[in-house]
Amino acid sequence: MFYKIPKDSIIRQGDVTEGIISLGAVANKLLRGDNICGFDSEPNFSIDLRFNYNVVMTPCCNIKKAKYISFCPLYQVSKKIKFDNKYLEEDPTKINEPVTAEQSMPKRRWEKSGEEEKEIKRQQGKKFSYLDHFAFKKYEGIFEEDMIIDFNDIFCIRRKDLGNNLEEMVPFKVLQLTDDTRAKFRQKLIKYFGRDPEDECELGT
């Protein structure tokens, strides 16, 4: 199972919530040190308001004590990623776990690869595909199709604005991950944020 039904009456990492507007700052012109405090200059930023379902990103152990709670907006998979791979297209949640090189590549690309290249990739073992994304299964009455988050879209809200124990958020919690799904969610976050800057990495397939 992907979601825990019925859900708990507390807020956990990976919970899907509604009622929160995500904000994105759009830089129209970067400011230099000599005009940051200039009040007569033209506006340099605009705000992108998004009315999405959002996923709680803050770890469970920090939720009750963190000054800020992190969220990530959910998008329909079809509007965020176009898979060129039938294996992943049939079930986008397969990107949540490591897959073989053959499973992560378009079939025609794999077939055109030489045997030596194929063997090298097999020896490398399973890897995450679309490392900066995590997919959520569709759920009748809430999501009409599979959804996805992009770790690059994380934003924060002060915890005190959501209630000291996030009690004001509980009525707006619509879905909760099972323990197994949350463990996969956590592992992919660890892999994404724990990459060595010296390593070569591919965020896509």
C-alpha cells in the first residue's frame, strides 16, 4: 500500500496537505550591493502564487520543534515530466526506488548500446532515476492521476503560523504515506541532498 488508511491525526513527513499557498519569488533583476536599500528603484522581484496540494518535507523528529516547516508543491506527472521510457511511464512511482540501467533508459537506446557498455552499466547496479523527484500514486477523490514533487521547489512556513504543534494543519491533511513508502521517501531525500559535490550525477534518466 502507498497510503495509510485511515490516516493519523498528527502531521508527519510525507503527508499531503491542502489549504496552503506556495510562494515562489521570481527574480526579474538581481540587486547589487549598492542598490539593495534603494527605495526609489524599480521593483526587481515578483511573486508566483501556486494553489497546489503540498507535501510535508520536514523530518518527523523535527516537526514539533523546528522554527520553520518545509513543504513541496505537488504537480500532475503529465505536466512536469515526459517519460521516454515505457517502464517508468506505466508506473511513475517506480522512480521512487533504484532501478537497473535497462529499466531507466529508453528501450531503443539500450538496444543500441554495445555489449561492453551494457555490462559496465549492469556492474554499476541499481540507481535512482529522476533523483530530484518523488512520485505519489493517484487516489480517488483527491488525485485523478499520479502526482509528483520536485525537491528543488521546497519552501518554508513559520511553525507558529501553523499552530505550535501544527494542530491547525491537521484538518487539512488529506493523505498519509505508509511507513514503507515514507522510508523510500526519506531514502531518496538522503540520496539527493547527500551527494558528494565531486561526484558526477544525472538527475534525469
